[in-house]
Amino acid sequence: MFKKDIQYYKFCFYGFLKNLRFFEPFFILFLLEKNLSFLQIGTLYAIREIAVNILEIPSGVFADAFGRRRSLVFSFIFYIGSFTIFYFSDNYVFFILSMICYATGDAFRTGTHKAMIFDYLKLNNWKDQRTHYYGHTRSWSQIGTAVSSLLAAFIVFIEGNYQSVFIYSTIPYVLDMMLIISYPKILDGPNKKADFKHIKKEMISISKEFIYSFKNIYVLKAINNLSVHSGFHKAIKDYLQPVLEMFAISVPVLLAYTNKQKSALIIGIMFFIIYLLTAYGARRAGKIKDKLNSIELAINVTMYIGFILAILSGLFYHFSFYFVSILFYVGIYVIENIRNPIGVAYVSELYRDDILATALSANSQAKSLYAAIIAPLLGFLADKFDVGIALCLVGLFLIFTSFLYLARKKT
């Protein structure tokens, strides 16, 4: 078993701070308050994911060639810029600019920190503990999101608006940037020489290895399997907010407060509970994989469960059984956080260690591509029918096409 040393707690604290995004439980409600349609919201999500898709592999190559700590510092600078734009603007065009800044931050972050964790495991001869170790650190990310939900509810309740949560979100990101700087230099990766010729040579070498790896059918199946559910979850997860708002307004409690204050408190508490459950799910990922005796079976089964839960949630929402709909929706969150450590560990085993940040960025790129396709489709269907029917239709489509991305056992 791995040792819980100082770096372990740094990894955990990084995830905790990163997920103190106080705007997250109210993001769609914020955009709806600005009179955006679901289709416009979907296009904003698509723009973000397309921008991530364009920048993902170059940023992964940058991390492998220039140093992973530098990459993460750039990431947090762009995140802070995005939060600031959202706070000061209420225009769709500026929201697009903010989404591009956010996407740039995502591109420089995704895959990079995971690669640092896996490098650390390799240095300590704990490679066989990848699922368990990453599951532990990811659980702290979910605890951060849980705490963030309560703090966000308090901010909205006191301030009386959704906009303030963006400026408060800059505080933990400044702290996280300082934490990354304190990481040991050895986690920058094996190649971090700063002269142009070396960087050009390294980018060509890594890109060739990356393209070669994608010719492997097992790599393609694994990345698609992991990414389609993650992209689906990324596209639909914020639609839980209007579902929770409908439930909050319908519950005869806190009648002395405005609907916004009442919704803020109930949504914050609900998300706190949800992310405690996802933290528990992430922590149990290693044990679930061990019980199924096959990593391929684990990611295939959990993928189907996630899509079925979405269909059931959509059906119950459509018929106004909001509480039951929420329960199934929460199940999607839990499944995603069980799948993620298992899938990331599986994908990481298929690549060489020195191009790991690039490989994991490719996985994030595929996730972004799926999210970019699903988000506007979901928005269009939600405007035309309702959120429930939109969830059902998208879930059914993904089940019918699942034969394309079932993970295969390597023979």
C-alpha cells in the first residue's frame, strides 16, 4: 500500500482547492437569469469544449516539454481571468470570451496533474496502486466541491445575487497556484529544457509517439469508453440545477425568504450531500474494480448504468416527480466518480510514462469533443420539449450506439 506522506496531502489539498468553484452549483441559473435560452447555454458549453479540444494536445505537449508546474500556473491565471470577466459582465459576447479563457485553463490543467501523480507513484514503486491512490486524491476533490456548495449557498443567500460567487472563486485559485509552485521539481517531468531547439525536437518526438499509440485499437476503445460517459456527464451535470430549483420552490419550507434565497440554501445543501457521495464513490473505485476482476468489465458496466440512470431521471422529471428524478440524477454523478479513477488508471497503462501528460490530455480532448456535441443538442431538445425529455433522448441514443466504444480486453 502507498504511504500518506506530505506530497500525498499536497495532491489532496490541490484537488480540494481546485474544486472550490463557488459559481458551479448556480452556473446555469446565473445564465438563465441573464435571459439566455437553453440553446444559447448549450452553445456556450460547446464553445468551451471546442476551445479545450483545440488546445488540449498542444498544452499537454507543452507540459511534457516545458514543465508541468509551469503549465498548471498558466492554467490558474486563465481561470482567474475567466471568473473576473463573468463577474463584471452580463453580455453573451463577453460570456463567450470568458468561456474561452476557462477552456484555456482547462486545457493546461487536464492530464497534467494526473501525470504528476502517476510519476510520483512510479518514483516510489507504487504503480500497482494507481486506481486506489488516484481514487483517494479525487475523493478530496469531491469533498472540496461539497464544501464549495455550502459556501456558495451562503454567498448567494447573503449577497442576494449569483454574480458574486465568481469573484469569491478567485481566492482558492490563487492559493492553489501557490501550492503548485511548492511541488518538488522532479514532478515537472523528464524533459523541461527551455531552449527552442530542444522544445521543437521534444514536441515532434512526443507527437509521433502519440499518433502511433492511437493506431492501437485497445487505446481507441479505452479512450472512447471513458470519454463518452465523461463528456455526457460534463454536458448534462449542470442541468441538475433547474431540477433542484423546481424541487426547492415546490417544498413548503423557508417561506419567510425569497425564492432565490430559499433555492440557494436547498441547492447548496443538496450539492453538499451529492459531492460527499461522489467522494465516497471515488474512494471505493479501486475496491469495485477489484471485485469485478476486470478493469474492462468495470468501465463497460458503469457506462451502461450511467446512461440508464439518465433515462430514468429524465422520465421522472417529465412527470413532475422531482425528488425521484434527483435521486437518479445523483446516481450519474456517483457513477462518473467511480468510473474516472478506474478509467484513467486503465488509459495510463497503455502509454509510455514520458508522454503521459499528452496521453491523458488526449483523453480529456475526446471528453471535450463529446461534450461539445451533446451540450447544444441537449439545449435544443430542452427548449423544444423539456429537460426531462432531453435527458431521455440523449441517454437512449448513447445506449444504442454503445457497441462502438465498449472497452476490449487485451489479448
